[in-house]
Amino acid sequence: MRLPSFILIATLLALGANAQGTVSLDSCRAMALRNNKEIQQAQAKVEVAGYQRREAHAAYLPSVDLEATYIYNARNLALIESDQLLPTKSFNPQTGSYDFNLVTDPATGYPIQVNGQYVPSQVALLPKDALTYNVHNLMAGALTLTQPLYMGGKIKAMNEITRYAEELARTMAVSKAEDVVYDVDVAYWQVVSLVAKQKLAESYVKLVQNLDNDVKAMQQQGVATRANVLNVDVKLNEANVDLTKVNNGVTLARMLLAQRCGLPVNTTFTLADENRNELGMTAQPRQVDMNSVYGRRNDIHSLELATQIYDQKARVERSAMMPSLAAIAAVHLTNPNTYNGFKNRFGGNFSVGAVLKVPIWHWGGLSSKYKAAQVEARIKRLELEDARDKINLQVQQANYRFEEAIKTYNMTQANLAKADENLRIAEVGFKEGVATVDEVTAAQTAWLKANSEKIDAEIDVRLCDTYLSKVTGNMNVYPTLSNQ
């Protein structure tokens, strides 16, 4: 299935999500893949590669060409400068051959010479007008058929190159789609993270606001001091400032996500995961098989295709050192008719033949080009080996970071449980008069920090999971694009 079919599916997914009033992660990915200009460029490159493959295949077939020429000449064509007198011959029975008709001396019977030249007794007149032709309007045409028979393997190599190039263009389109999807995932989870922190900031403001009200009431009763009130007021102002920053961050993050999805930056929509208290993660460390990773990575596949392309380019250069043979057939038309006395009418002819070209000596130029192409192919193989080493390191680092993110998330959950209990004890102690305002504010700050770290850890697990899927070649969110 071709890329446009995938885009149609992506459009339907996006429209279905908007009809429900919320946008899921898959819908954001679909909109981004549909609207991204770089993916559209990659699609166009796939089409170009397809046409080039068809062009290379056409070299196997005979080519037919039509050529026509018109020339206007200012003067006629005269084959002789002036009228010509040609000597004649008569048959001599005595010798059995033809002898020139010459003037003879009556006395001697021998031919007479004038200025060393024999004088003919009879001449034939060849008038200039009879050999003057009208070539003011000269027209010629040829219909030629050429069939390559053997080109030293060049045609086959070019067909292989264009086939690999088309597959390479598709692979590059998939790689670009992976980059787009990863960027959308980052922007999506950034919005989810900031929305969660926005709700957390609002809860923290309410928490500090309640404490502020309690402390002011206690001040009126003479239980709390002015310093206690000012301390809580400062905390409340800081909480409101943090809430403002988070609100601005949510707005900017939504704008970035809309831009990544190919929508106007002022587009507003609700994400499916932003209203969930828990994202329900079940992430577990993975066992990575590098051989499978190499088989799935598009950049490795691209380098493999590039290596094969350069191998075929070397064969193209080698074909220049080989003989080439082609059969030709042509129909010619000329006016004036060169086949019938230059009459002003069209005259034609048909011809067939073969063209053989055998390179003999080029001072090492052809072999040098072939050796240079072989070296370029070897360079590509070295790049492939280097890419495998780098990908191995990249995958190991991504896997380590993913496992570290899971451990951090588990620790933040434990810390959050302790922070919740610590805040509960502080609030109860404050109401019973055994805990100070500073202890309550410290417990609130620890609770805020634990919740914020838990949100960051949860989003980090999501992003590390997505990145690990990307570097291991498991980001199969567009099977139609991958299998086209």
C-alpha cells in the first residue's frame, strides 16, 4: 500500500478523535504525519525514484527516434563550372577495342597534336545547366530504431541502482516519520506533564490558602504571631507565582504540540491523558537483541542500500571498459531526391546495421574510474560497520536510561506516600497545637516536591520508553507506511 493510503487512515483517525472532543496520542501522531511538510517531501522523493526506476527499465527496450531537418540555401548546386566537351570513342575491329576519335594527318595517318595534346575529331557536349540542381529548399528526415544488445552490464546495473534508490527513498520516509512521531510524543507528554503540574499547583495554592486562613484566625485569637502570618503569606505568593508560570508553560506547550501536529498554534484541544490522575504504566525493563535491532533500524537498512548502490555504480564504471553492441534500423527521406537525379520530390531508403564499440586504450582513465568507484563502495561498508557500533552504544544507553527512569519512578511513588503521610501528621498536629506553622509549611513544600518529582518521573518513563522503541526500531505506529 502506498503512502497516500496511510495518510488517509491518519486523517480518519484524527477526525474521529476530534468528533469525541478529545485528542489521543495516536491522533496527534496521525495529524502530524498527515500535515508534516518534510514527510510530504519524502513522499515526492519516493515518486521521483519510482519514475527513475521506470526510466532505467526502458533501456532494455528498443528506442525509436524521429529527426527532421529543413535548410534554405541561397544558391543552386552546380556540379561543373561551365559547359564541358568530352572526347568520344569508336570501335576498332582490328584491335577489338574502343579507340578515341582523333584528327589524323592525311599524309602520315598519325593523330595530330596541338600544344602536346591530341585533338578529338568528335566531342560530346555536357551542358552546365544539366548538372545544376535546385537546392534552395533542402529537407531530410530519418526514423531510427536502436536496440541495445550488450552494454557491458551497464543497463542491468542501472536498473539495480534505481531499484535500491526507490527502496532507499521509502526507508528515508519511514525514518522521517519516526522522527516526527517522536517529536510529537515529546510535545504531547510535555503538555500532559504541565497540565498535571498545573493541577498540582492549584491544589498547593488551595492548601496554602487554607493554612493562611487558619493562621490569620489563630492570630485574631492570639494563638499565632504576626511573623507566622507573614511566613504563610510569602508561601502563598510563591505558590501563586509558580501557578502563573505553570499556566504560561501549559499555553506554550499546547502551541508547540499544535505546531508539531500541523495545526495553527492557537488551536485548542483536550488531550486524552491530561485528565487522568494515573497514567497506568506497566513499563518493565527489556531484553534487547542487537541482531534484531540491526534488522529493524531504518538507518542501517539505508546504509545497506547505499552500499549496494555503490557496488552497482562500480559495475557501471566497469561497463565502460567492456565492448558494447547495438542493432540499428532506419528509414531516410530527402528532398531533393538524392536517389533519383536531385528531383524536387521526396525519396527514401531503408537501412539496417549494427554498432560495435570496443574500448582499446584510454591511458588508464577508465580503470581509474572503476577503482575509485570500488573504493567508494568500500567506504560505504566502513560507514555501515561504524553505524552498527554507534547504534549498539545508543541502544545500551537508552536501555540503561529506561531502567533508571523506572527505578526513579518507583522511588518517587514511595516518597510521595511518605510525603502524604507527613503532611497529614503535620496538619493534625497543627490543629491539635503540637505542630508549628513552619513544620506545616515544610510538610506542604515536601508534599509539593514529591508530587512534582513523581509527575516528572512518570513522564520520563513514557519518553524513555518511546525513545527506546525508536532506537530499537520498534516504533510501529504506522504499519501501513512501513509495509508499503
